[in-house]
Amino acid sequence: MSVVLSTASLSPADRVERWREAVSRAFVPLDVEALEEDPLPGRIVSDRLGAMRVVQVQAGPQIVRRGKRLIAQDGKEVLILTLQRGGTAVKEQDGRECLIGPGEFSLSDSSRPLRKTVQGEARFVSFQFPRRELRVRDGDLRTMTATAFSGREGSAAVVASCFASMARGAASFDDCVGRRIAVTAIDLLALLIDERCGRLAPQAPEAAAAITVRVKDHILRNLSDPDLSPPAIAAAHHISVRYLHKLFQFEGTTVGGWIRTQRLERCRRDLLRSPALGLGVAAVARRWGFVSASHFSRAFRTAYGVTPREWQAHGPAGETARR
């Protein structure tokens, strides 16, 4: 259920303090400075999708800061992707400054000082999730903060479209669907960062890298389909199976190997949540496209050194004990 907060009913004098409290609750603790004597009404709508919080904001001119004092107080390592819908904002972090306009998005890391200036009345939606959910190198992430990504072209458009769709449906998704969509969106963001840092198909020409992003997007959205296969994937993208295999060879893997890794990683996550989800090991395996329970068990043990049941029962502690 969405949580809605609005300062429209408050007097201008009371809006500033109420807005400061609301922003810090919806995001991480932040210092907020209004740039108007009579602040415009603000509105925040929050939804939760698994580990991700989706926050839709309408706000007037303001400066938002997170300095060393607030970072030391809470120690949170949260990433924030912000998709600008209307108006503009200037974001500063890691020695960079960028202007974010409608249709563009940017990244912030709550573990390091940041500053954001909202210019005029603006509308944006932010997606917050733990840093550990985004599997990219720390150095690569640092090069991507306070950078404007265009949501109109290339692989960034795929990411923007996915996050925008997620925001539109956030209030209607059930817990299971919302969690899976959030995981897929974060994985697409990781693909974009890898591409921008030259880690995606480094030996392939630019066109091949773009196709690889689209192919992986398709795979991630269809992981639960047990019939997902190289011929089906190639046909969906109007390329040959041979060329599909070539794309993955550039990255030192195979199509089947990459699919298996993505499925196993999601099973690994869901097995720890399975008691709350009411799912057994076999149900988790089927959920992510494994037809054979025995094949799943062997693949899981090969990848992680423990059986699915051991991981479900003991998590990382069981994995460590086996080493």
C-alpha cells in the first residue's frame, strides 16, 4: 500500500520543517534547505518492492545535502537512482556536477557526501536499494555517480523504461512480483554500468555491445520460462544462434552458462526468503525455470559448495562450515 505525504494543507511557515522530516524518512537522513520564503506544497508517495523503495516526489526549489556528519550517524550504504519527470536538478557527488532534465536519470551513493539542487518546481521518482544488491565494482560505481544518463537512446533507454514502468505499477504489484521486478531492474542497471566502464563485450564492436544488453534484458525478463533457449532468444532478436553464441564468447562465457548463473543466483536469494514466501526447494527451483529438481540440486552444489536445503537452513553460515 502506498504511503502518501503532502504539505498542501499546512501553512507556508509549517511546511519547511514538515518537509524536512518527510524527506529524511522517505530517503536517508538529509539536510533540506528551502529556496523560497513561502515554499510550494510538496508531495511524496512511497511504495516498497522487496529490498527497493520507490519514492515519487513533487517539490519546489530546494537544496538537499548529505554530509559526513549524517553519513557517520547512520552508516547506511544505499544507492539512489533518480528519474527526472519534470523540471531540472543539479546533482553533485565524487567531484562531479551534472544537470538532470526530464527523461534523464542519475545515481547517488548515500555512503559519500552529496548535494542536490532542485531548480524551480520539479517532479521525479527515486529508487532506493542496498548497495550490496548492485553487483558492480566500487571503482566503477564511483565513476557513474552524478552523471546524466539519457533515457531516450541506447542501453540507458532500456534501463529508464524498466524503472519508469516499475514506478507506474509499484502500488499494484503483489510482493512476489514486485520483488522479482526490482531484482531484474537492478541487474539491468549493473549491465549499463558494466557497458559504460568497458566491461561488457570489450572485444566486440559498439553495435554488438548494444545487442548484448538487449539480449540480457530479454533473458532476465524470461528466466522463469523453462523453454528459454538459444534458438528462442536468437529468434526474438532476429539474429542467428551462431552470432548469439559469439556475443557471449566475447565475455568469456556461454549463453547457457550465463542463464544458469542468473537462475541460480535468484534461487539462492529466494531460498533464504522461502519460509516467509511459503515455498519449498522444488518450488523455488521451478519458479526460476529449473525443470529437474535433481539437476538444480547438482548445479547449486557445484556453484556454491552446499546443497539447496543446507543453504535454505543455514545460509552463509552453512556455506562457511563446509569450507
